[in-house]
Amino acid sequence: MNLKPQDIVFLLKLVANSKKTWTFNKLAVELGMSPSEVHAAAQRAVASGLAYKLEGEIHPNIRNLGEFLEHGIRYVFVPKRGAMERGMATSYVAAPLAQYFPDDYDSTLVWPDPQGEIRGEAFSPLYKSVPEAAKRDAVLYQLLALVDALRGGRARERELAITELKRMFDQYEEGEKP
């Protein structure tokens, strides 16, 4: 069993949902995946220990997910960078990290998106439907941007991303909307 990038997107969506009831079909629509892709992501997440099943429902294992994101994601799902393109801000350029870095910090990183409002260096999203899913869910967008800071950021960006992810994960565990 090998994890796939959409497994992480699935788990982050569960965190963004803040323990609300969900179905595979509903998540598939919100994430821009097929229901079978979401179901397979759930199975891989449980098998890997990044999620667990309780009374028939799947929940993210926050401790394991946080540990994997902090220590492993940048080695497993390495981002590809490309030419300047129109897209959506990600990593340290997007909320919640944008507040820590001045506008002229470095080049802007974007997920390529023809409807994007800014230009920047192309940064491959975890999964092809991430830009559309992020447009539908602001909390998921923040989580995905933080994960991108872990995937391709420098030490300070990663450190701040870890702090923000822990804060959002703590809110999830307390039953609050991250």
C-alpha cells in the first residue's frame, strides 16, 4: 500500500469539515474527485494509520497526520516548480502565512489556474483538483497552503507552517472550526 497525494487532500478536507457528517459522494464533489477515488483514499489513510474508523465513520488521526506532515511530506510528495503562470497563491504567499512575509520576500508561488488572479512561479498542487477544491472551502485552502510550505518552503516557512497546522489541528480536536 502506497499513499497517494489525494489521500492527504482527503484527510485535510476532513479536518476542514470540523467533524461534520459527510458522505463519499459529497466529498467527491467538493474535492473534484470521483467517489471511488475518495473511497480508496479513505482506505489507504486508515491502512497507513493517518486515519481511523470509529463506529463506521472515518476520522483523521491528528497526531499521526501532524507527524507525517511535519517530517515526511516534503520527501514523499516533492513539488515541481515551473515558469511564471497565472494562478492561486500558495505556501507562504497565501493565508495564514502571508502575514509573516512582506510582499517582496521572494517570488510568488501559485498553483497554475487559468482563472487565477496573480502571476507567480508555478508550484504543483498535491492533486490536480486542489485549486478548484480550495476555491470552494477557505479552511481547506489554508490547510493546503500550509502543507505546501512544508513541501517546498525554507526552514522559517516550515516552522511557521508547523505552528499554524498545530493550531488548526488543536481547534479540530476541540470540536471548533479550524
